[in-house]
Amino acid sequence: MEKIKYWLQEHWDAIMAWYEGLEPLYQYGVLFLLIIAGILIFSFLSLRKVTR
């Protein structure tokens, strides 16, 4: 987790420049995919805890 945080801090400006360079429709698509990925990860972790 720390490596991910460090990588994000290191590359945040480049990521935001890329995101701002996208057309609005693609920005919404990226945001939608991030939300779906977050929901899937949360669901997976929750179900893994419940089934133990």
C-alpha cells in the first residue's frame, strides 16, 4: 500500500495533466471506471471477510 501511495504522490501531476487533456466524455468514462473498480474491490474485500 505504501508503494502505491508513494507512486501516486510521485506521478500525481502527470496523471492530472493526462486526465485534464481528455475530452469531457472520456473524463466521465475514466471516472466511471474508477468508481466501478472501487466498488468491486470493496465488495471483494467485504465478501472475503464475511465468508471466513
